[in-house]
Amino acid sequence: MSDTDEELELELPQEVEKEEEPDYITDLKRQLEAERAGRQAAEQRLHQAAREVHSARSEVDETNLQLVVNAIDTVNRDMELLSQAHTFAMQSGDFDRVTKIQREMSANEAKLLQLENGRQAMESAPRKPEPVAPPADPVEAFASQLSRRSADWVRQHPEFVTDQRLNAKMIAAHNLAVADGIPTDTDEYFEAIENTLKVTRKAAQTETDDQYAAKTVRRRDAAPAAAPSNRGNQTAGSNVIRLSAAQREMAEMMGMKPEDYAKNLVALKKEGKIQ
């Protein structure tokens, strides 16, 4: 029993390192990102196909209209030639020829009327608008305008972007926090935002805020049980901390390594939660 009563002396690293993200979380993020990218690629392919169909139909419509216009020009030229031939036949007294030319002119007039009606119908037909490209992800579009930490918060609360009413509330909560003099992108800032919006706090971990992410993880790990009365002795001006036997037993009960337990004690002291 004498061994268990002795204090355990540990030397902690200068910086409390950020715990690595669990593999299943990383895999899930990759899977979601791959699904999002695949969905956007599929939407782009559908849009491109729709544009090609629209372009082909428009080209056919333009071609048909041009054919009708050309046919009208041809009939008009024929009418001019027939008119000249009719005048010549009248002057020559060839009335049989005159009668034949008149029948041809009547047939051409009927054809010309039909072509003109067709041209007007084509020109007045409503044009189908060109397919519009699918809109970008509104959440990502909004997040791209924010700092990394704020963008991560928005991604974890997408309803505050997609819902106009909630979006207005989020902006109002931001303005209130700023008006109260709270620096943005700080723990106090996000706590104020979430208190105003009455949402449950989610750990917002970003690549550029390792210290915040590490504190969030350690705060969550240390929460299940209260720290023993003997908080652990840390030598002033160094990173050496001594764990008592009771503290080592508590770490074992919590399923924590002594080093991790010691790191939690240091973090809690820095946050002013224990003396």
C-alpha cells in the first residue's frame, strides 16, 4: 500500500496539445464532403445536359424559321416573274398563257399566305428560357464570408442560414454581442450568441483555433466527475505536476491516463474553475 500512497510526479509539455480527432469523425467528414461534392457534380452535369438540349432546340427553331423566310423570298421572286410574264402575254394577245399564269399566281398567293402565317407563329411563339445553373450551397456561400471559427459555427447550425427568420435572429444576436463590447470569435462571443438564440453549444473546432479545440475537448472529458479535494501540486514556473494517490485512483476510475488527468487539472486551473 505504501506505493499507492506516494505522489506521482509528471512533467507536462510546454503547450497543451490538441487531441487528434477520432478516426470515425474524420471518416464521416470525408464521406459527407464526398457526397456533397458528388451531388454538386451531378447537378452540374444535369445543368450542362439541359443547356445542350435547350441549345439544340433553339438551333432547330432558328433553322426552321430561316427555311420559312427563304421560302417566302422564293415565292415573292416567282410572283415578280409571273407578273412580268403576265404583262408580256397580255401585250402579245396570248390569252391562254395569261389564264395559265393567273392560275399560277393564285396558287403562289395562297402559298405565300400560308408561309407568312407560319412565320408569324414561329416568331411569336414563347421562347423557353435557358436553364439556370443550380444555386451554390447557401450555407457554404454564407460561411465563405466569415472567419474560420464563425464559419464552422454556421456549418454546425445551417438552419440559421436557410431559414430567413432564424438568420435575422442570428444577425441580431451578433449585433447585441458586439454592442456589449464582446470581441468576436471568442468563447464569450459564441456563448452570448447561443444564449440569445437559445441553442445548445456545439464544439466548433477549426484548423486555425487549436487552443480552443483542445480546451473544448478537455472540458468535456473532465466534466463527468468532480475533481478531488487535493487538486494536484504544480511547481511554480514549471510544467511539473504531482498527482496524489487519490488523484491517480480518480483518473483510473474515469478511464484516463495520469498524463491526461494532469493536463485536465492544468486546463481547469487556467480557466479559473479550480484553485
